[in-house]
Amino acid sequence: MNKSSVSVRQTASADQTAQADHALPQFCLLMSVYAGNSVTELRRAVESGTIEQQLPPTQVVIVRDGPVGADLQQFLDLLPETLELWFTGSRAPELTIVPLAQNGGLAHALNQGLQACKYDVVARADADDISLPDRFSTMIPHFAPDRPHIDALGSAIQEFTNETLGTDAERAGQIRLLPAGGKELEKFARMQSPLHHPSVVFRRSSVLKAGGYPEHSGRFEDYLLWSRMLLQHCVIENLPDVLVLYQADENAYKRRGGRDMFHDEWRLQCTFRKEHFTTFAQFVRNVAVRVGYRLVPTSWREKAYHLLVRLRNGSVADAKTADNSGATAGSSSSAQSVVRSASSSSDFRGASDQAQQQAAATPSANETRTATARKVNEDVQTYTQQIPVLHLDKSIGVERIDDDIPNLPSHEL
């Protein structure tokens, strides 16, 4: 346990008292672990989501998705005593471990975990990511009874690798922003997932009303869930603060492509069309861009991904600046919010330097985004030529899409 754990442990009791005094909702931390997880990473994830939090969860639910190795099982067996030790002098979160006999995939595991959650407010965390100390103290107040209703809330995230964690190279980790909410988020959701899943806090009741995590949906159980929540007019928003560190290892871009990912993406887009989440024009656009993205070589995919993230971050920052155009000079932009939140973690102060550099480059941001958009369009035109002939079911309004993808009106893109 690191030094920050000791200092947080000493204030945990005060944090829990403040939680009650201000009528903040009690909440559950929901995680899933399977045989492929590392015990070192799982311990780090649990520690960062409990004892290192300024506002610890009331309950921790961990789903063991099928058999795991002896080291992981031992960690889970000893976790009740470990939590009591971490929270010496204060009340430890209630621990619920849900053992599944067979590995059924993330969606099935999370649905089983939701059944074990005792509280309506649920925070998600992956077994290999890191929650920054102010994550819950920043997000949970948005679910207080005296605040405007919200169904799901996400945050910005910053990528890291185990090799760069705690080194000077950590500042190279890319920060990923998403639209704050409203029409901008709804429009964005027709093309990309509107929430970073490992950063999300949601209402269990809203998720269950939308049908829970869609099982048999491949790797897009979260995206499909958000789309169904939006169709039910749920309120989904994002904070600009970096509150989660997301592990992006050397195989991350390889996993985003290949035949299996292609088929998962194809089924997702067909489902969106069948459920009227996307228009026909949006469907064709997504097939050309997103499905094509799964087919290109990994090196192309990595370059295109970084270009798109930079373009997206610039658009989000512009929207934030426009919203704050009438505010005082003391109001912070999204990049400055990233600086403030990332600086709260002593392990990731490098993110501050990166965000400050981004903020300093704002005067030339429009030129940069124009050049980036041009490069992205060139890449899209290149790899859409590799998309095979696709035959669709008539129920989604299309019989055939050839390699000759039609030009779409600019307002549809």
C-alpha cells in the first residue's frame, strides 16, 4: 500500500460523515474479474477505487467471471480482511463477491453484478484501470436528491501503460474528452460511444429499465446500452475532468481490428438501424468509417485513432469555450479542468503539463483541426476501398451496399 493510502485512510471516516451530512447517495462500486486479469492490476484497481478515494463507496461488488488462477482467487478470498485492514479506524465498504461457474462475458457478468448491488447509484471500474482520488467526490454529488436528475455520468480519461506508470514518459498518455451532454452528445452518440465505460456512474434503475447490458452483443455491450438509454430519453452527461486512468497496452489497437471485431461492429450498426437509433445516412456513414476502421492494418488504425481523438478533443474544447464565452476570466476551459483534476494525483501530474500545452496552443487550434480533418478524410477514403460487398436484411431498409459508397450530404456527417 502506498503512502497516499495511509493519508486517505485517516480521512475516510470524515469523508463518510460528510457523505451523510450532505445527503449524498450511498453507492456501489461494480467490477468484473476473469482469468486474464493480473492480480497486481486488480489490487491496484480495488485500492484506487476504495481506500484511496476521498469518498469511498458504500458497497463493492466484484463478479468473478468464471474460474481464475490461484493468485487471483487468493486475493478475492482475502479481500474482506484486506478491506478491514485498509479502513482501520473507519467503516469499510461492504464486500459482495459474485462467483460465476463459467465465463459468460462482460455483459453477463455485469448483469449478475447489478443484481447484487444494494444501491441505485452504481460506479463502474475495470480491473486494470485506476480511479483518481477525487473521482467519486466529484461525480457522486451529481446524483444527490437536490441536483437535476441524471441517469449516467462519465468523465474524461487518460491513457497509460504499465511501462510508463510513475515515470516521466507518463505525460505522453493521451487524454480523451467527450461531449458534455445535450444535443451535442446525442449527435455524437450516433457515430461513437458517448461515455467512457470505465469512468461511468449510473442509476441502476435506469440501466435495468433499458434492459441491462445487452448480452450476445460482442464487444459493444456498453455502447448498445447507452444507445437504448438515449432512446428512452435518459439524461447522459460527461465531466471534462480526468478522473480515470485507462490502461492502453501495446495490443490495444490490434484488438480493435480483425475479423471478429469487424463482425461485432457490423452487428452493432445493424442493431442501431433496426432500433431506429441511426438514420439510413448515418448507417451508411458508420459502415464506411467504423466498419472499415476494423479492416485496416494495425499501424493505420493506431494513426487514425490518434487523429480522431485529437479532432474530437478539439471539438469538445471549442464547445466548452463557446458555453463559457460570457463567463469571467476565472472560468476554466475543458483543458484547464483536465489540469486541475489530473494534478490531484501525485502519480499523474504529467497530465497537467500536457493539458497546459494544449491550452497554450489554442490560438492555432482551428488550423490544426482543419489539417487533421483533411488527413482523416484521406485515410477514410483509402480504407473504405477495402470494405467488401455487404448484404443487409430488408428489415433495416437496405438490400445491398457495394464498394461504391455514396457521397452523403455534409449535414449528415
